[in-house]
Amino acid sequence: TWGGGIFLSTNSGSSWTAVNNGLASSKYIHCFTVAGTKVFAGTHFFSSGGGIYFSTNNGTNWIYSGLTEHSVKTIAVVGSNLFAGTDSYPFGAGGAWLSTNNGANWTASGLTNQYVWSITSSGSNIFAGTAGTVYLSQNNGTSWIIPAGTGFSGGDINLAVSGTNLFAGTNNGIYLSTNNGTSWLHKNLSLINILRC
């Protein structure tokens, strides 16, 4: 929750218990992912803190994993690696980060100085949704390109993959690409402001 930390339900959501032991004092949580036996949580930089935490015991305890002083917007499992996306607040160092050892260390990938909202993958293709642009890496984040046709407007982009379909949620609705971002079809929905829940 925004400022409330992490909550756990063991009964399909009928009740919830706060599980924040080990988190920084500012418990602003943006995202989760699971990799092996670890649950990762991305937190917001707020006065101090930020970064990624992980738990190996269903949230009973959380351990700091890196990227301090970064607001972590997304964490994605890509093969045996982890990618994290951060925004540029407060130090202008947002971008995509890579861990090849399950979160023990993080290094900047080839996508820097960007506000990365989402990261997803399809086979060897890794996609990053930023503020108005979709980037593609085909070499595990070493370099990133903008596929032709991905210059659509729409603010912060959240991505999802289903089979060979790549979906982009934007302030202007949902876009669909069936060719890895080379071209997009705007799905004209009545809904606007498709944002991360």
C-alpha cells in the first residue's frame, strides 16, 4: 500500500496482516515479483531509503537487496536473471538494472537516464516501457533500441505479454503489437489512464 507497507493474506484475501519487519521506515511499495524462493519488493524513494528488498519466508522478514535511493517501479524475472526499472527521482539516474545472481548485486544495463515503468519479456526479447516509448533489447539488456512504430504518445507505459501479443497500457488506452513492437494497433476503449494497480 502507499505508505502502509506490505500485507499478507493466507485466506484468499479475507483478512490481511502487515509483514514489514526489516523494511525501511518509509514503506512505499510499488511492485512485487517472485524468483525461486525469494519474493522481491520494489520500494519508493521518500526522503531516505528506496531500493529492493527480498523475503525468503513469506514476508516474515525482509532483507535489503540493493538500488538504494532509487524508486523501483518494476521487477521482472527474465530467464535466470532479474531486471528492475527505476525512475529518475531524485538523482536523475533512472533506467533498467540487471542482476545475474538473484538480487545479490545490481548493475546498470544499457538503458539509462529513463523513467522505466515496466519490463517484460517474450523469448529472447526484453521490453521496457518508459515515459512514452517502448524499448527492446535482444542481448539481455546490453543495448536497447526503439522498434519502428513505437513512438506513440501516451505517457507512462505498462507492458504485458500474452503469447506473441505485446500489450501497452497508456494514458490513451491500450495498444497491441503482434510483431515485437514494430507496429501497434490502438484498441479504442472507453477507459483511459491505464495505470499500474
